[in-house]
Amino acid sequence: MSTAPDWQPALEGELVLLRRTRADDWDEMFPAASDPLIWAGHPAKDRYTEPQFRKYFDGALESGGALTIIDKASGRIVGCSRYHDYRPDESRVEIGYTFLVRACWGGAVNGEVKRLMLAHAFRFVETVQFAVAADNLRSRRACEKIGATLSDRTEMRPTGGGDIPYCIYEMSRGASRTR
């Protein structure tokens, strides 16, 4: 008999440590997320404000899949990501709700975060999905950069006060590659 996957493992790479998001992360995570430019390409453009980020943060705590991203060199919180929508009958989980401080954009951090999360997920599922708002070009490029493939599916999801079209990217266990 197999056990249920642990969607909040401690994962460590060369640059980052990912660990279960805790309530006491708020004091450091909110200032990290309070840069409006982090959310400028996202449908929830006001997520940098305390009330909107509080919703995101509380959802992370309740999700059972949120991971705080810590820069190993500084020991500081630089973001958050989440496993969610686990579907054992489809052998699929989604990775999303990721944000990183701007100092980590365009470098190796996102690739390492996703590589660690993908390796863990592929211990339990055949497919990992990423849902990205259709007009969030920066996040779509990030999915492509780690080797995710754009599927022919789109989904309407409630975000930022309305239903927004999301592009669905996928990676399968045998085809995963990250840079």
C-alpha cells in the first residue's frame, strides 16, 4: 500500500532551499512580495498590497502544498511556489502560484526551483501541469525555458476579480529537462 505524496517536502539545491510555508514566514515574505513590478504581468496586479497578498499567503498556508523559497547565500526568503490540484487518478499535479523577487529573475533560481519541484513530483505522478494567464508573457517564457510544452487546452480561472484564460503547459516524467 503506497502512502500519499508529501507536497511540502524540504528540497535543497545549490542556490535555494525550499521548505514548507509557515505562518511566521509572513513578516519576511510580504516585504519580498510587495514590489508592484513582481505582479505587473500577472492578472492579480494588486497582489503587492497587504490585503491581496494576505489572501495569497493564507491560501498558501491552507493549500498543503506551498513551499517557501530561501536563498541559501543570504538566508532570505526570495519567493514562494506551490503544488496544487493533485489528481492521483490522472497521475497529475500542478505547480504554480510562484513568485520570485526581481533580483532572482532571468537567472538560475527559477530553473533550480522548478527542477527540484519537478524531480519531487515525478516520484508520484507522470505529468506536471503549469497554468499561466494567457497574457503573462514572462511566466509563459519561463515555462518554455524549463522545457514545458504548451498543450492545446486552455482553462478559464477566477483571478484578480474575473475569469481569465489560462494556457496549460505540461511536462511528462520521461521528457523533463530544466536549465
